[in-house]
Amino acid sequence: MAVEIRPVAANIIRLHIGGGADRRSRLLLPEAPARVDWDLEETSAGWSVSTGTASLVIERDPFRLRLKDAIGAERFVDEPNDRDIRGEYHHLPTGHARGLRWLTARLKPGEALFGLGEHFGALDRRGQAFASWMVDAFGVRSDRAYKNVPLLVSSEGYAVFFDMTGPIYYDLGQASVAAWQATVRADHLRAYLIVGDGIAPLIHAYHQLTGAPAVPPDWSFGFWISRWGYRNRDEVMAVARRMREERVPCDVIHVDPYWMRYHEGHHGDLEWDESAFPDAKGMIAELKALGFRLSLWESPYVPLDSEMRAEGERKSFLLMAKDGGGPALVKGFAKPSAAVDFTNPDAVEWFKAKNRRLLEMGVAVMKTDFAEDMPDDAVAHDGTPSDQLHNLYPLLYQRAVFEATTEVHGYGLIWGRSGYAGSQRYPVHWGGDPGCTFEDMAASLRGALSWILSGAAFASFDMGGFFGIPTLTDPPSPELYVRWSQMGLLFSHARAHGHTAPREPWAYGEPALTIFRKYAQLRYRLLPYLYAAALNVAKGVPLARPLVYDHPSDQTTWHVDDEYLLGPDLLVAPMFVPRGRRDIYLPAGGWYDFWTNQRFDGPRWIAYDAELETLPLFVRAGAVLPMGPDLQYANERSWDPLSFDIYPGENGRTDLQVSDDHRELRLQLTVDERSVLLDGGQLDYVPDVRVHRPDGTPIDGRLRERIEVK
């Protein structure tokens, strides 16, 4: 068995088992680190390869790998002796047989495992087993996944990125509590072993290999309204006008497949149905006058009876069947479809041109749905076998649309469902089709947080749930709609979407409409905070993230998957019941209840009682929370006047970069135990300042240069 060890960065070592060590990666960036200075030491037991930051010890007999950090502490070790009392293996040692190759690693007592994409079970993957194989998950309740990412992150300070596009099967301590194993059906296994203290440096290293997330435009952090679907122009405009009448802030209206001539729900020809949507440019202009941007649905699947299919087949732009009988067919829907071949550069340009035409008429963003069902008998233009293209297909599809959007609008943005390694470069992704239940609401949050622990920075889900239970068209209860909307409006990105039944807040009566409006208005006042936090993605910090991301050494956070941090200073604990009590974990530091100003000092659990109108929300002590004006849409006017809510405690600061009439304004506000100081920017007004006190009595003031905080 050939084994190649190659350090590529100070904390990243490539492991290649099998032949073809020089074959090109389909997942790495062209500029990904490829070599670093290293030392080789040979001993009687084997060899040691060291960069100074990380070392990999290779033992001869039995063959074993040990990954160590700079001080020699063992982070990862493969496991050749996972046996029972009979000597039988639970997991075979790292090796190969019958076209399979696998890596077997020791699981230390108490070790937690994270990542591997958007899975909906417990955030700690230990004890679970599933395959990295793109599928339509048909909901959020099974081990099926729309987004599979071959990145495994351990609480022991290591990560393993499998540079593979074919199917991977993971047993994460299910067959045996003493080991995890990853198995591939291929003639090689390539993995990158990463060392890092905490979650953040491990994901940063993964970004070095596969790319960092782009930052979406500021308006994308506003509210998106959608359903499956608005059937004509009159419905779209009626919703837009009602949003403004009800004073519910909103930036984006999305139209699902019904905007096209072919709208089977899974494919389309990217041509307007002019009978239902006459004068599309006029509709876009009318929406723009009201402050709305338009999002349109699309799919990589092409209707067989469309001109697009005929053109694509004539020009060899479609995936073809192995038997030579025409296009490879996407099945499982009411009608079969062809699929665009994104391995063909000319086909990519053809598909991008169709998107560009829509974007140039004023469409703001495309919802890149589906792509999980690439035909198994497909023959690709570049010769990639179908089992190696299957997981890669969504990445190629979404990259094409993201690039077309960037070329036309100057910003990159999609609204995608499927994903693989590298998809984090092309945000935003939402979480598929949850049912309208509190159980699915919790699963949707776990899926989003897992996606973020797999390298993404932005995520969303269908507020209210997509399909009804017991019948598909049943809407969520008003209480579920409110609770899901509170969570969604204080998450990375916010979209309400559902199966035929309305998701507009007035459809749920009072008090749902009033509560929804309250949280939507809060989101818009927080836009300066959210956008500034989004820009921290360049520093490797996702906008929304589980507690373990910021507190990896606190073992309690390893298992908290029903709370999350939003930006540097907010902690959100959604309610999964209409009203009542839930337990909330507050990590180390001081935390203020956003609604009452009551201060709690962590780490600790608290019991919290909440009526329907209250979402448990906490602010970090020492935070300087920038608040913008009331807006009906993000770019209604510049984000001023700004005010600053100061929560005394540990030294803190806020960093802002906000748009002010297309002028970039950068300022920094710092707070220590005694004073607050504004630096680095000029304001044309004197901002309000509120200093929050634990006794619930905020102190109002005006910030000029320095204000005392006694």
C-alpha cells in the first residue's frame, strides 16, 4: 500500500493512500497551500515529518499515524487495534480491499465530532453513521442530506478534510465507541490532517484549502418573503403593497417556478411565462419603486419538451446517457428532465448567459434549487465518472450562477439548497424542506449550525416550515409561525417560505402580525451590527454559529445545539414551545437579558420563562451594540442616525463599516470600565447612547468624544 506524506502548511499535512498521488484535485483552490519547509527524522520505529507547528509520526509495525502539535501533544492517531474479546475487529485497521480504502482513527473518551455538512441530528456527530452522498433529503428528519461536506472536526484539536468527490461512508463511533472510520470506494484516499486550538483555526485552514466565504450585499440581510408560489404578477404586487401597508420591513420578494413557461416544480427553461407575468421589466421597476428586489427560482434540470433541451442536446451542453440514446434523465418527479453538463466550459457559458439575461433586466438574485439528483448513468463532457461528479455537481452549478451574478451586479449571491466542499464560497444556502412542526424547527436549526461548523458563514431556513403535517398544504399554527420567525429574523439570513399556504405574517392574524413586525423591525435596526459582523467572515468568524465555535474548551457547549451566537455580542435561545420555560446555557462572561437588563454571569444554566411575544435574547457584557434607524428596506436611506447601546462589563468594542450614500464609513467605539470613546470615523450628527444597568434602568446620553460610564 503506497502512502505519501506531504506537509503543505505549518498546520496542514496531506495524506495520500494509494496510487495517483499527483492527480489534480477538483476541490482545492488553485492558490491552496502546496508546500512548506519540513524536517524528516527516521527512528527504529519509523519516521517523523515535522513543520515545527505539527508533526506526523509514521510507525512501521503495526502501521500507525500519530498527529502531534508543536509541544508534542497527540491530537489524532489512527487505530489498528479496535477488537473485541475474540480478537475480531469492530473497525479494520487503516487499509484497503476490494476497491475500498478506509482510514480508522481512535476516539478518545469524551471526544466530540462535528461537521460533515448539513445533518439534522445532534450537533456532536459521535455515535452517528451516514454517507456523504448528495440526495434530496425530503425534509429534515433523516440522515439524508442536501449538503455533504467531507470535513470532520474534533474537539481534540484536529480536523480531517477528505479531498474526495465520490461517496464516503462515515462510522463515527457507532460500530465501536473506541474508533471512527471513513471509507471510500476509490483507488486512493486523500486527506488533509489539520492541527488547531479550537474550532476557528481548523475551519480557517479548511478555507485556505477550499476557499473563504464571500460576503453577500448588505440588502441580503433584510427580510425575504416567498411561497411556493406566487402564480402571477398581480399576486406578487399585492404582497409587495401589503408589506408596505402593514409596515413590515422587507427587501426581497421571491418567485418560485411559476414565473417560467415550464413549471413542474423541479425544472424550467429560464423563459418568462408572459401570460402570467406580462412585462417583466415593468414589474421589476414597479417593485424597485417600492424598495423591493426580485429573486427568481431556477434548476439545472431542463424540460424535455422545451427549446432549451433541443438547443442543449444539439450543442452537446447536456449530460448524456451511457447507452447513447440521448440525454441522461433526471427521474423521480412527475416528468423526467435533462441536466446541464457543467463540466463543459461552453455549456457553463450557455447557462450563465441565460442567467445574465435575467439579471440584466433587473433580477437581483437567483435561487439555485435542486442539483442533488444527477443521473447515475450520465456521461460528462470532461470524462468525470458519474460517481465522482455526483457530489461535485451542485458546486459547479452554483459557481456558474454566482459568477454570472457577480459579472452583472458586482456582488456575488445565490439562494442555494445543495452543497459540497467549497460551496461556502458561494453564499447563501438555506436548509431544504422542513415540516411545520416544532421538531422540524429544532432540526432546521441543528442543520444550519452543522453547515456552519462545516465551513459555511451564512445560512437560513424556511421560517414557519415548508410543508404541512398531516397534509402538505396545512399552514403552521400561528404560535409555530411566530416562534420560527423570531428565530429566523435573528439568524444569518431571514426568509419565510412555504408550500402553497401563505407565509405573509398577516395570514396568521393577531397577535402574530404585531409580534412578527416587532422582530422584523428589530432586525432592521440591527443591520449595522449584522453587516459589520458579516464582514468579520474575512477573519474567519461566521455570522451565526453554535456556542462551541467561540467556547471550544467548555465541554458543555459541545452538546448545545438549540442556542447560537449572532455576531460578536448576541446570544439567541429560541423557544420550541408556544410559551413556557426552557433551560438556557450561558457561557463564560457576563450576559444581559436584552428585554429586562437583568445580568447573569456564566458559565451557568438558567431557567427562562417566556410568553409568545418574547424570544430569549442576551447581550454580552462589555458589548457596544450599534442600532440603526427604523427602515422598511435596507437601502431606504443611509443607516443613520446610529445609536449605541452599551452594556457595562468587560472591555469591549464595536467595529462598523456601513454604507452612507455610497460613502464607506468606518468607525470604532471602545468601552472600558469607565468610559466610551469614538475613534476612526466622522459622523454628521451626535449619536444617542444608552448605558444599560443590571437593575433595568438604562441611562441615556449623547456621545460626543467621551462619556463617563460610572
